[in-house]
Amino acid sequence: MPVLVNLDVMMAKRKIRSKDLAQKIGITEANLSLLKSGKVKGVRFTTLEAICHHLQCQPGDILVYEDG
């Protein structure tokens, strides 16, 4: 998959657990887990905005495009 999800890296840098982030942004832990693993076909901008707000980061810190 050319778009990599580095959400787990940002969460580790910010020292926040999946359970806590999921609760703060209003999604289930299962959906957050799917997002972290890159097994989703899309993400709502509102969800991405909430993640970035709570992790104090930019979308490019979480989503990375790799060619090849």
C-alpha cells in the first residue's frame, strides 16, 4: 500500500494509549486499531482533524505516501 499510516508512532511520541485517544476523538478502539494498521480504505476529515488536534500534529505526520 503506497500510503502508510504512522499513527502508532505519533501516539508513542505523545505517550497516549489507544483507549484514551479513541475515547477523546469519539471512535471505537476497534476502528482506531484498523486505522493504525492501515486496513481502512478511507478516513473522514473530521476524524483526521480530531486525531491531529489531540496529538498536536499535522496530517503529514500520520499519513505518508511511498512510491513503489
